[in-house]
Amino acid sequence: MSYAHYLHPEQRERIRQLYRRRHWRLELPTWGIMAAVYGGWFGVALGWQTLGPWLGAPLLILLTTWYMSLQHELIHGHPTRWPRVNQLFGLLPLAVWYPYGLYRDSHLRHHRNDHLTDPHEDPESYYFSAAQWRRYPRLLPLLAAVRNTLIGRVLLGPALDIAATLVGAVKALAAGEWRVWARWLVHLSLLAMLLDWLQAQGIGAAFYLLAISYPALALTKVRSFFEHRAVDAPQARSIINEAGWPWRLLFLNLNYHLVHHDLPGLPWYGLREVYLAEREAYQRRSQGFVAQGYGEWLRDYALTPIDVGVHPLRAGEPQGEGDVLPTEKFIARWKRVSQDFPT
């Protein structure tokens, strides 16, 4: 759901005028980003022996992070109007840990704005249900306390995401979901070829996974650290972060996250322009959910956790099947099966 229908007529006309610009229609900025990402990434890999790991690794981390931002843009219909063509540009597993198709489907579910932050409905929510919290009264508060600091999110967040992705893959494969099988097969085949090619350039598979891909995923956690909050008004659940231009370029303006959720089809280079044209109105609509750059988060939340625990709008919910964690289901199933074995 988009909030574009809340825009005033003059706002809609402004956006229409933007799309009349030739470089907007042709998506030239996105094509330029794509050329820079692919050209830079393969250029650094090919020049690894000259650059060495001390220069090559940081460059590959930044370029891999940039690639993940590009994948997000591809999901939302850029630079072409054909999803299958965009998918081809995002299939390469430079980020390693997930197939593009699964990320696309999950992220589009995240864009149901009325369900943002709901731990049952939003696949990108960091909140827990009340029932989950009660089931693990020692584990989840500790996990949340660490994960909800900026340093904890950067260090631990990627590992939790990778684990959740693998658990989801095992469950889907066990259920015989052939589309998931196909996506993982394509992804792992491409990944094997990519790692083999990197090995030929002098970049070992373990080094790439641990020293490049994992840090790149960690860098994306800076952007998403406090991107959403659980409040009544859906339009106030997404942040506006007035970050500096290096961060804006790396994350393709997703720091203007409320604008993105309002207008998910708007190309990345339009988010800042639309926001600046309606800055005061957007800050009012966000109900003050505004940050003055990522340095503010580092200062305030480096070791101090944000208040993201039990979802406040679901705190009094009854416990049902949807509240049971995958681990709980596995334990319960194992107990039932084990009763059939002789003792």
C-alpha cells in the first residue's frame, strides 16, 4: 500500500513534472550506478594482485554494499519496466547470502504499510510478539538488548539474518516448494562459479565470505538500524534520516525512508528531491521520527539499545499458532516423534 493518494494535487503535479525530464524517463542515473557497481566490483577483483587486500577488501566491501542497494532498486521496477529484465541484473550473488527472488518477494511483503513492524506480518520487523517474549524470558531480552545497540546490530545482525535465511530455506525445501528449490539451485550454481572465478583472481572463498560479504551485509545494518518503529499511525512508522551525501549515495537515498514507503515506485534519485520540496510536511507526517545523520545513532545508540522488543500494538494478544517460533515447532515435533521410539 502506498500513501501517494494522500499527496496534494500540487505535489502530484510536481512528481509528474519530474517524470517529464528526459534523464528521469530514461533512468540514466540508475544505469550509471549499475555501470559503476559492476565495473568497479569486477575491476577491483581483476586488479586484486595489484591492489592487495588492504586496499582491495575495503573497496569490495563498499561495492558489494552498493550492489545490495542496487538490488533493492531493481526490485522496485528500475531501471526498466520489465521485472524479468531487472531480475537478470540482480541475479549475481555478489552479496552471497540469499537468492534475489526470495529477497524480492520478502521485501515486497514488507511494503504493506499497514502491517509495518508487525512481527507476524512484516518479514523485516525486529519486534517480537508477546507470546515469543514469554516463551523465552531470558533469551529474548538479552538478544534484543545486544541486537538493539548499533554495534550489536552491525556485528550480530548479519549472522541472525543468515541463520533466518537458512532456516527458511530448509523449511521451504522440506515442504517441497519447487520455486524455492529452483531459486536456490540457480543461486548456488552462480555462487559456485563466482567463488571459483574469485579464487582464480587470488581471492579465496573463505576470505570473500568472511572479510568482504559479511562486512558488506553489516554495513547495510547501519541504514536499517532504526528504520521503523511501532506506532499507531502507519505513515509515522518509517524514518527520515538526513544523512550526508556519501551515505545517501551508498544507500541510494533510502535514508529518506518515509518518502520511499509513500512512493515505492519513485526512483532513488527522486527521493531526495521530493523530500526537500516537502520537507516540513514530511517531518510533520513522520511525527518527529527524524534523525540528523547516522552519526546521531552512533552517538546515542552505540552501546545503548533502542526500545524495540515486544511489539506494543500486540502486547495483549492471545497466544496462537502464529506466535510459535520455528525452533519451538521443531522441539514439539521432535518430542512427538521421539515418543514412538522404544526406550
